[in-house]
Amino acid sequence: MIAYNTGIILSPSAIRLTLLEGTVSEYRVSLVSQPENNVKVMIDYDGPIIASPKMLEFTPENWNLPQVVQVSVLNDGITEPLFMNGMINHVLISDDPFFQGIRKQIDVVINFQKHLPIFQ
């Protein structure tokens, strides 16, 4: 086997999202290179974040076609701190050894005060 560039591309390329409570944002995921076998991207999150879907699957045929992940923060009416942090983790699972176990994360900043500006 010849080693080649592996991993995932997250776009927009920022590794940080800023969300207002009750809003939805999205980002796209694709692979850096063509895998030999299917690659599953397992998506896990913490904090008051909801990411959907929780799994993406790429094949040797669709590896470069971006798939959309939607991220939201539930507007639960509960008083929370001004800002809160969360994280979205991506773990690759594949029989292709060049993709197996690769991890990438996005930091998420949540603004719970809708009337305040968001600074990045």
C-alpha cells in the first residue's frame, strides 16, 4: 500500500462555529482523498448542541461530494450563562487503514443572549 493524504475536509474551513440559541447552522464534510473502502464519519457532540445526522458514509465513488451536517441549539427557555462552549467530534471508521481512527473536532460557541453581538 502507498500512503496518501487522508482525513476529512470541513467547510467552511473554520474549526469554530458561533450559534445563537434557537438557531440552525450547517457545515459540509467530505474526504481529502479517495478511499479503498467505505468510510463512516461518526459525529458526536456535547453541551446543548444537536448535530444531525450522527453518521455520514462515504464510498470510493462519492468521497469528494460534500455531505451536510446541521447544527442547532435548543431554545429551551431556561436562563443560561451568557456564553457556553460545546464540541462536535468526528471519528472515521473504515476497513481502509489510511482512514481508520482519524479524528477532527469543531469548537462551538453558543450565545444565549439574542440581542448581543457575537464576536469571533
